[in-house]
Amino acid sequence: MRCFEWILLGCLGVAPGMVAAADAVVPDASTAWRDFLAKGTADDVNAAISAIDAVGYDGEGVDAAKCRESAAKLASARDRVRVSIVLQRAALLCAESTGDGAAAEDANRWLAALARHALAESDRGAWPRPVRIVLPGDAPALFASAGMVVRYEMFMQYHPSPYFPFVVAAAPRDGGTEKLLRFDYIDTLAQVDRGARAHGTPRLAMSYVEAFLGNSAKHGAVSAIDYQAFFAASRESTPAAKVAAVRDAAGMGGIGSAITWLMVCGSSKEKGCAVGLVDALLPAAEKRHAYPMMLLALAYAEGIGVPRNPQAATAMLEAADRAWDRRGASVVYAELLEALHPDDPMPAEIATRLRESAGAGNATAAAMLVSMRMEGEKGYVLGAEDEALLASPDNNGTGQGFLKLAGWYEDRDAAKSRVYLERAAVANNPDALRRLAIQLRESQGSKPPSQEALAWLERAGNGGDLYSMYYSGYQAFRQGKLQRAEDWLLPAAMRGDGDAMFFLASLWDEGHEGLEGDAKRAIAVYESLQDSKEYGPRARRALADMALAGRGMQKDPAKARKWVEHDAQAGDVDSQLWLAGNLLYGRDGLQDEVAGRRWMDRAIAGGSTEAMDQYGLWLHNRGKSDADRKRGVALSRKAAASGGVGEMNNAAWMLCVSPYDIVRDPPEGMALARKIEATPDITPGTLDTVAACLAATGDYARAAEVQARVIAEMERYARPDKENIAEMAERLALYKAGKPYIEPVAAHAEN
């Protein structure tokens, strides 16, 4: 019996002969899904969960007495969440147990429609979207209704982006080929939970993952325990620690943990790394479960945990292919092999196996073969057939085929590349959305980002793009929406994005109300990064800032200096600059002009344009002679030539508003200001410079217009600097009166 073929006919729980008569009245699942996503709520989902529990549904059956008692509750839940397969299955079982034929027929029709819809979604070519479901129980309910047995389940990634694929492998009860379907309920829940604070950000999906899988793990669900284990392994830095994190879960049959173990030891030379891996895989492989057999084949091929044995590997992989629908084992095997050996060409025998999989109707294998030719075949010319395959709508559930074509044509046909990039964006591909948004944003210069650009970046961020998460968080911060900023930044920080980690910690460090973090949590973040080669010096500088200010810890300038001086002596230019700036300006008890000048010169010798910029500004503002000021403006000009916005800003400010005749040169400053104004997302303080240069060159009307925007943006900050805003308002008054702003000499003592 091929029960999954019955699903295509709408036959779930009814005799095949009854299908044709009932087929005409099968509900429209696609419309039901559109309605639910547009109007459904978290309360509706909770009502469905409550109703399923109320009738005693346990995956196999229901309690007839409870069905009678909760009939109204069940009916109401079905009206609210028609698209839940497990809810419809519970309704069918209740109707059968209470002898309600009409209700059974209605539930059966819904199950048939939802099953058709799910299978159509799952079978949609290469790179498909996961099958959308409402609750985790919808997946096993689908298979149970089809008369199939679930063999194993697994999660496939660390974070939702926006989908969080839940893979279920099932086969007919009498044995046969496994069907592996990818489901997702996290994105569904995140979409309908419109009342949540984090709605519209990846933070909400992340919260659902933590809540659902945490609860499932407590109840012994292997797939959830497996996820927690391989997620924990991803946070460890050594092979031994990673293996220790997944060993127990792999022994329970956790597929993700077994993959992690295999990949870690396949990339590590550490002796004894893979001891126990094969023992963990054997029980499921002996049951002819396809995925464990495929992993065992890779272990034999690579000699991971067992002596290398190509013959055994080939035999095991062939067995896995026979057990896996459309010979899917070779496809995943090839993906894992590529991850282990990213710089090596695909072995000929594996390419042959992929062609066999493609011949068996495996769309992913066919797409992989085209991709391999595009990336590795010398002199390859993209033919019409290969292009059509990658451009097929069936192979673009996530826009990946379009994205590959956009990349192929990027240096060959810019117009065609753009078309494919736009098609990928329509399919919600996060890379495509980010690229288009950045292109649009750059075309807008310093004007506020358009709603279209922001929407594209938010979609990309929800799709997992780290830059887009950071950018969306930054925009929320600039609007004074700090909770919203936290909801964007936290998921990016959790994925290891350095800029997001430091930005988020800085918000916590500042002690804003309503955030989940505070100064103590910021310290914990910085301390966790101290041993990082990439972020260690930056983290110690952040800790030093807190020690200087006495935020979250006792004020201790000596300790702060000691923290940073070690990195400065080791050659870290940013640490040299930190020391120099604090010593020159005498901030919070650190004052030593001689040492500060020495550190500035050392940083400049190291090639730091930022040091040139900062020292140039200090020499102009605090220098003791015209020679200092001349050197200062010379350094600033040199720094500005690098094209950095901060460097151009300081040089332009100096040239436009300096009280010293030997420095002031408004036309030169205005030339820099024009470049600054063409840059997206400059700060209000930088726009203040643009306004000052406009006034210095006589364009008072535009100066006033820009300055008014500066003040409006400053006032939107969570903690507006009233003194600074007052100074900007004074400059606005000057511009309105047709006068330029010249910085008072006395102000330099404070800068």
C-alpha cells in the first residue's frame, strides 16, 4: 500500500471508492491558509491547543466522553484554526468515537484538503519552502492519517530564518521507502502573534523556538533534546567540548547531534574524537533508517570513527538511497562531503550518484549538478536548459535558483542579473532583499531611508540576514525605540555578529529602562568576548570605559588603563588610540599629555587614519601654537582623503567653522560636506557639519533646512542631549538670520 499516493486522491481514513464522490466538496486549503495568516491570532492557536488537550488526543486516539463534554470547544477551535491538521484529526477521531457521521465526513474532507496542500508544498522542486503547519503535532498527524509510521524527527538549523525546518521521516506501516518532509510552525506562530512586543522581528521566532523546544525537551522529545545538544555544541570552541555536548543526544538517536559529531571529527585531527560515533549510528542503521545509513556511509568513506572502507561506504550509501525517496541519500551525502572538503572537486562517483538521483526525479540533485558545473567546470557556458532549470518557479521556493543566476550574470549581463535578483527578492530571498535595499539606500544619500528600503531590510533580517538585523536595530535606535532595537539586535548577537553584540551591550550598559539587559549583563557580554582573538581588545576597551565611568562596577581609572595598555603595547592600534584620546583629554582621571601624544604618534605610525583624524582635531582644538594647528589640519586633511565619513566630517567642520584664519577654508570644507551628504545614514551630528558648511559658503536657506532636520532627529533619541540641541538651535537661528557659525576659541577647551 502506498498511502502517500492516496493523499493525492484525498483518501484519508475513507475507502478509495468514496473519494470521487467527496472530491468536489473538498475545501480550499490554500484560501484557508491565506485567511488564517491574515486574520489568525495567538489566541486562536491557544484555543486549538486547548481543544486538542480537552478531548484527550494522544497522537493515536481520543477519549469519547471528553469529546462529548468538549464538543462546543472543539467546534469553536476548528472554526478559528481550520488549517491545523492535528486539530482536524482530533475532530475526526472524536466524530468516529461518538458516531457522528456528518462531522466525521467534514473533518475527513478537511484532512484530505490539507494533506493535498502539504504534499504539493513539500514536493516543489529544489530549495522548497518547508510545509507550513500551525502546531508541531500537525506533522505526525498528517502521517498518522495517511497510515504511515514516523521513524525519526530532526531540526536542521540553529536559528529560524524565517523558517525553522522540522524534518520528519516516515514510511508506510508495512515498510518501504522513507519520505522526508520539512515542516515549519515557527514562522506561522510568529506571523499570527501580532500582539507580541517583538512581532515583526526575528526575536519573536527565536522566542518560540526556545519555548516550544525547551518544553518538548523536558518531556523527553528526542528531536528537541537533539537540537539543544547541537546548539550547545555550536557555542563551544574545541572539538572535545563540541563532541561532549552532543554525545548523549547522538546516543539517543539524535540526527543533528550525529551530524555535528561526524563533521567535527571529520575536520579535526584530534585522536579519539569519533570514538562512539559509529555505535550511536548503528541501531538506527540496522533498522534501515535512511539518514543514519547515509551518515554511516560517510563515516566509512572518510574513516571517521572506523577504518576507511570505500567498499562498505558505497554499499551503505546505495542501501540508504534505496530506502530514501528519489534516492535522496546521495544528495545530502554530497552536501556534507562538500562541507568537509569545500576546496575539493566533487568525486566522480558521487557526481554519478547525483545524476542517478536526478534521473529518479530528485529536483535538488538536478539543481546541484547545474550549480557544480557553474562553479567548478572550466570554460562552462550556461546553456538554455540549465538556466531554465534554475529559473523554474518550482525550484525557487526560497529564490535560491534566481539568486544563483543573478550571481552568474553579475559580471556578464548587469540588466539580466538585476532581473533575477528582483525575482529572488519576490521569493523573499534574504540575500537578494539586502542587496536591493542597499542599492536603493545608497541612491538616496543622506535623506532618511525610504519605507521601501526599510521594508526590504526588515524582510531580509527576518530571513536571517545579519547585516539587515543590525541595520533595522540601528534605525529603531535612531527613532528612540530601544525595545524594538533590542528585538532586532539580540538575534543577530546570538548568531555571533560582533557589531550587534557590542551595540546591544552598549544599550544595556547605558541602563535604559524597559530593556532585558543592564550594565551587569553588558559586563557579562564583554567578559565572554575577552578571550576572542577577533573581539578581545574591543571588549576590554568597553570594560575600561565602564570602569572609567563607574557603570556596573566601581570607578577605577588605573584598572581601566591597565586593561587597555596591554593591548596597546601588543600593537592593537584601536587600543593605542583609546589610550591616547583619554590621556590627552584627561577623561575620568586619566591625564598625561606627553604619553597621549606618544600613543597618538605610535597609532599614526601604524597607519591608523582614525588616529590622524583624532589627533588632528585635538591639535586644532587644544594645540598650544599655530604650528600645532597647522599640523592638526594637515593630519585631518590626510585622514579625510581616506573617504571615511567621520574623518571627512571632522576635517569639514574644522575648515568651515574654525576660529583660526590659518585653518578656515569654507570652499574646501564644502567639497567634503557634499561627499558626506551623499552618504546614507549619517548621524545628526554629521548633518550639523553639512549645515555649517552650507552657511559658511553662503547658502543660508539650505543650511537652515538641514539644521532643522538635525534638531528633529536629535529630539527623537531615547535620551535627547538637551544642551547639544540648544547649541544646534542657536546655530539654526544664525542661519535664519543669514549668518555663518564660527566656533568660539573658548569652546576648544571643552572638545
